[in-house]
Amino acid sequence: MIKITNLTKIYNSNMGRIVALDNINLHIKKGDIFGIIGLSGAGKTTLLRCMNLLEKPTKGTIEIDGIDITKISAKQLKEIRRKIGMIFQHFNLLSHRTVYGNVAFPLEIAGVDKNKIKEKVINLLELVGLSDKINCYPSELSGGQKQRVGIARALANDPKVLLCDEPTSALDPKTTVSILELLKDINNKFGITIVLISHDLNVVKKICSNVAVIENGRIIEQGSIFEIFNNSKSDIVKNFTQNVIKSEFFEVVNIG
Amino acid sequence: MAETINLLLSSTLETLYMVFASVFIASILGIPLGVLLMVTDKGQILQNEILNKILSSIVNIFRSIPFVILLIILIPFTRFLVGKSIGTTAAIVPLSIAAIPFLGRLVETALREVNSGVIEAAQAMGASYMQIILKVLIPEALPSIISGITITAINLIGYSAMAGVIGGGGLGDLAVRYGYQRFMLDIMLYTVAILVLMVQLIQMIGDRIVKQISKYR
């Protein structure tokens, strides 16, 4: 579904050359929930933003469903972007529109007719469990509800891929779980390929089947979630697994 | 007394006519100017350094010319546009020219306040530049844009007082000709009172509209 080959991104700034992504190779299968983990500044956000060309790669190719998006025209890119949904850490909803208006927005942009939009929005809000908030403004919603609107909006044009940029980092643990379950549901129901970046291994562990670990702009390991957590070479995962083992050990001791 | 009232009434109408016509023209041209200033800036959706520098310089030049001088410099241009260079209608030309860059800057500032994440989300959905401008930038910044128009209108009331220089009439002109030159202090006071009232009213209406549209934001 997504095939990234020799992807490199270099920023030229006043401070000099910064290599944000260094020769990334990645293959994400159709219907997968793929996690990209790394610390802040590792390059995971840049990598995700390359997948819908919000960030233009310096070198390399990105194939989505067989089409190399680095080589297409601006018009084609617009078409393809409609088939790539994206959700954000800070939701990025339009404050002047209601929940209905926000979910309708991508459909309006795509030129869908009014009756069809209405039908679609109502279905989507039912899917994310926000039918009763249809006429609310984003300022009247909680963080979890805002992210649900974000998800409904991202699904409006029936995308094949859903890019998730730290979707739960601004949410409390309980809401995080419910949002992750919703994403999993959507993946099951529609077979949408989900790419999720996070610095939180708990999130990745809960939902992803395959993972790549990114550090200093390089992918230092990738594989199934089982492989990565059982036999990790990277410090970030090792630290995490040790902490989890410790806390589980203490839980056992406490219960004992 | 009846004569005084007539004078005040016709001058008030002249001022209102000048101010509203120039606010209208300034909005039609100043809002697109503000949009251009913002979207062509570095890091924005239509980044274009040369165009941005040119527009910005023109705006700065027009904003640095004192209005009294602008009135005179623009006489040939006004004659070309409206066929005459004196009178109330003629005064609308320099008033608009002064207000366009002023409002342009206010609109630019208003648009900068729009959360860049929202613009990005629209781009990620495949929105065109025009759709981003019309469906994201302007509606998201609308309360600040309305505030900017209010400020422009109030500034124009002040500027319109100088329109007397080219026979533009209005309350300012009345105050100078009768109140100052003929020592009719009462007319001076009346005009000032009307001007104060006018500013209060415009500010109040502007605030109301802003409050109404940002009720739930």
C-alpha cells in the first residue's frame, strides 16, 4: 500500500544543513496498523508528513497504491490527498464551523452534492458516536470528542490510508484507550491502512501490528510488534520494556 | 436655529457618505490585499518573496504619506477617476486610497492569527489555494477582520475632517469654516458632539457583530 524508497529530507536553514530523514525504506501493507515510534526530533513527524507531501522529500520515492506521489502534478496530488485521511495531535478543527460543518468540509472541497454530504456526515457521526453533538462548535467539545470529529472528518472521502500524527498525545489515558479502540474498529470495518506515529509505546503496543523505530532520521529497526518488544536493539524500546517489567513485577509483589 | 440644524444635518450626511463609501471600497480592495500580503509571506501557502516585498513596500509608502498631502497628490488621479477633483464624491478617492493599505495590514495581521494546523489540515484534504483562502482563512479570521473594518471606519471619520481642503464638505469642514473662521463656537461644539456620537456608534455596532459571530468560537 505504501512503499517508501531511499527517502531523504534535508533542511537548509541558517544553522546549516539538517538531515531530518536519512535514506528511509519502508513498506506498509494494505490493511495494516503500522506504528512509527521515536523520541521528539527523531524525524517521525517529518516522515508522516512526507506520506501526503505536506513535506516535500529531498530525495527518494513514496508510492501510495502504486502511484509515486513525488512525481505527480499538483492537480493529481489534490485528488490523491482526498484518499489519504489525516488526524492531528491538536485536532485542527475549524472553529467557525459546527461538528456537522467540520465533517462536511472535506466533502464540500471535493464537490460532493449537498444531499449526499448530509447523508454521509450523519453516518460518520454515528460511527464515531457523536450524533448528539452535531450542532455543537469545537469549543464546546472535550479533547476526546474533538478527536472523534477529526476522525470522522478524515474518513469523509472514504480514504484508503489514515495518517495519525500523535493522535492521543493531548488526551488523558482513558480517552486515549477509547480513541485507539475506535481506530482499531475502523481498521477492522473498512480495511483502511493506518499509519500512526507516537512517542508512547503503550499506544503503539495497544493497536499496531507492525512497528518501525526511528532515531536521528534513520529507521533503526522494524518488524512485528512481537519481535520488536521481545528482542529490541534500540534503547528507547529497551528502556520501555524494562520499565514495564519492573512495574508489573511491583504490582505482583504488592498483590502478594 | 433652523439654518444651523440644516447645516449640521447636511454635513453629517456628507461625512457618513464619505466614510461609508470609502469603507466599502477599502474592504473590497483591502481584504484581498491583506490576503495577498499574508499568503505570499515566507512559509505560507503561496510563498513569493518578490511579490511580498513589492506589495509590502507599496503599502508602507502609502501609509507614510500624511493624509493632507495625499489629498493633494491624488488630485490628478481623482479627476481621472470621477471626472472632478473637488466635492464630497471626489474626497472618497483619497480616503479609500488611504484606507486600503491600512485595512490591508489589519487583515494581514488577522489572518496570521489563524492556527497554521488548520491550514495544514485543509491542505492534507486536498483543498485548493482558493478554497483555503475562502473557506478557511477568511472565515476563521472573520471576527478580527470585522474589528479591523471598524477601526478603519473610525480612522476615516478623522481623515474625512480634512476633506474640506478639496471642498469635500462634511463635519470637519463645517467646524473649521463656521466654528473656527467665523468664531461660531456653538457649531464647533455641535460638530464635535456628533463626531463623538458617530465614533461611539460605529464602535458599538462593530463590537456587537464581532461578539455575535464569535459567540461559540
